[in-house]
Amino acid sequence: MNSVRLRLPRWFSFLALLIAFVLLRFSLGLRVVPTFTWLYPVFMMAWVRSIKPSWGLLLCWISSILAVAIIILPVAFMWGGPLICWMIAGIVGSLLTLPFVVDRLISHRLPGILSTLAFPISWVTVEYLSSSSPFMGIAFVLALTQADFPLITQISSVTGIWGISFLVVWLAPVACLALEHRFEWSRVARPVSLFLVVLIVVLCFGGIGLGLDRPTSPTVRVAGVTASSRDGVLESGVSLLNTYVPQAAAADARIVMLHEGAIFIAAEDEPALTRVGQELALQEGVYLLIGLQVEDENRSLPYENKAIFISPDGELLSEYLKQGLVPGEIAAYVRGEDSAPVLETPYGKIAVLICSDMFFPSIVRRQVGRNGADILLVPAWDFQGAEYFWPYVTSFHAIENGFAMFRVARESLTIAVDYQGRTLVLSNYFLTDQSIVYADLPTEGRETAYSLLGDWFAWLSIAGFVVLLMLSLARRKSEGRKLVTPDQRKNT
């Protein structure tokens, strides 16, 4: 392996590392600058390729861990404390470093265009495999930062978010290859042209979809209630329902939903509260979704985070327990094991998930998208600062799976989007005194390639990584044979 691939002044190499560190700080987490996400891998790769591998990769790893720690330590309570935050920073920082290790070890042995593909393929491989973690899911996937660019996000209906991550980080090896060859067009024409052609195709695909495939179905009015009853007293929960459900119904809402854990209730009082909800739904002629936190002190895990869904006939249609628990919930909450409900209604197929279930694409696609949901309702409860992150996750899942989504959250943004990720309603809990947010959602979704084929692009990347690794090893052996003289072969 060449000790240095990219000839840069030493001061510029260290400047590239510093810039990459700053860019990474704003490429992940609650507050991001979307364009920085494209530039961070470029500067980090310039650093790694211009320094001896041992030092280059070591400082890449350390700076990545520090940047992630700076991102997540302010919300340590969500992850389970500072110690767990540092552990997660170590894991995520290591995962962010792995594609740079792959690039440093094998890309120089690959010809032309293939040399630029090793990095994005390995990046998608690492992101996809780590997304199955029960602690992080897609929280640190770069693609989420591009939600403000609808022309780019539409491709996720085909490739999932993995295609966008691929495109974002592909810029780095293409740019560094051009820099290595001092922008001599004859030597970089093919890789640069291919990247630009793919980018243009993605933008055209997004533009055509946004222009010609707008939702045209009838809509249904959904009311999201962000008020809560947290004293554990049955009468308080009943009062909350009696206050807001009739008010929402009077505003022509046909579906009324309360946020995650809107009512804190003892297990012995849950049946009585459910009966009140059934009576109200029947009285007002609405579908009613209630977010509950149920406490049972006799269980080893005393809490349930659940949502009950009631029909206008007063029938209890489903009881759903949250599956995607965050680290701070694992020690106290019962994890749901049943699939998300997808219910036939006059307003299309309606599905229900809860808050951080959305971190896990496998839950969303397999339990909701694959079952043809038209509308996904997501009761949630976040914290101040998280409102800058959740719109990204919300819009991507809607685009990937072809459904409208309404995420009703306390202490965050309440947001509704259509199946192309267009924002229909956006309300910041901290900037309004209104406790009900209304959204008119399309009642028909659409079938997408991603909802049918799943993570085919991620698996193709994994296969491509294996092929490129084998090709690199084969070329290494070939290079080794060429270095052996005829006399050495004879003696051997």
C-alpha cells in the first residue's frame, strides 16, 4: 500500500482534518447543515489519503468519536446517561471510520471508476448493518440530513435511504481522485462524468415525480392533541378526553389522536378509561387513538407505552405496545412483540406506530409499508431540540413506503406529510398555545418499489463490497508475483 496517495502540504492536511471535524459536528444529530454532509467525507478523505495510514486513520477515528460525543452528550438523558453516551460515541465513531479504512486499504488497487465505488459501497454496508442495532437504528444515517432537498429525497421510494447515503458520500472519492490527478480531465473524465450523470438522473427523477404524481385522492381531517394528563388520576384522564375529543369533532375531525403517553394511568384504571374512550368515540362518531403510559407495580418492568385505537362504533380495534424502545426506556418498559396494526377504514388503511419505532426501517416497511398502509399515525413525545431532527425521519419513511403520515408530538414538532414528503402541517409545541393541530391527509397512498423490494440497494452494496474486496485481494497477489524475479522463483 502506498504510504501517501494524495500529495498535499502538511499544514493543509491537518487543516482538512480540522475542517472535517467541524463539518461532522453539523452533519449528524439534532441540528444539521445539509450541505456540510456532502463536504465532511471529502475533507476527511483528503486527510486520510495525504497522511501515512497509521496516523491518518487513528486521528480520523479519534476525531469522529469526539464529534459524535459533542453531538449526543447534551441529550444524555435520552441515551441513558453520559457513560452510555461515550460508549455510543465510540461505536458510532468507529463505524464512521470503517469506510475510510476500506478506502485506504483497497481503492488504490482498483481501476478507474471502481476505485471511486469502494468508499460509498462500504459506507452503505456499514450504515445498513448497524441500522439493525436495537439502540441506534437509523439515528446516525447521513441520508436523513437531506430531507430539505425534495428533488433528491424522491429516489428513496426506489432505493430507500441507502441510495441517498451512497450518492452523498460518493462525492468524496470522485473529488479526491480529481485532486490526485490535478484535475487532468483525460484521467478523471469517466468517474466524474458517471457521478454527474447519476446525480442528474436522480434530480430528474425527483422533479418528474413531484410534478406529475401529486396526491389527488379525497382527504380526511385528523386532529392531533398535544395536551396531557400525567398525575395518574383516572378522573384527570377522563377530563382530558372529555375536553378535547368533542372539540376536535366539532371542527370536523374524523380521526382524533393523542400524543405518546398523553395519559398516565394505573393498570387497574385502564379498563375504565378505555370504556370512556369508547363511549366518546361512539358519541362523536370519530376514530380515537389514545397514547397511554400504563403503570403496574407488580411487574418487573412496571411500564407499558401503548396506543389504543377505537372505532366510531365504540369498538376497541387494537392495542399496540411500542417496539422501538430507546436506551433510557429498556430497563423499565415492556417491549411490544406484536406487529403494528394496519386497519381497514373508510379513509383507507390506517396504521399506528409510536415515536422511536420510526428509528427502525424494518418495523416501518415490514409491518406498515408492505401491508399497504395509506396513512400512518405516530403519537410521540420528544424534548426541546429534537424538533430539528424528526421531520427528516418522518418525510423519508413516507416517501419510501408511499403513505401519508401524521406525527403528533408533545415537546417537539407536530408534522404531517404526504407520500412525497411534502409538509402539510407543521406546528412547534414551544411556539404555540394551541393544544390541537389539524391536518387534512390524503386517503390513498401509493405502491413504491422500496415497499415491494425492500432494502435491495443495501444488499446490492454488500454484494458489491465483497466483490471489490476479492478483486483487490486478487490484484494484490498479482502485484506480489510481479515483484518476484525469475531467479527467486527458480530458487523457490
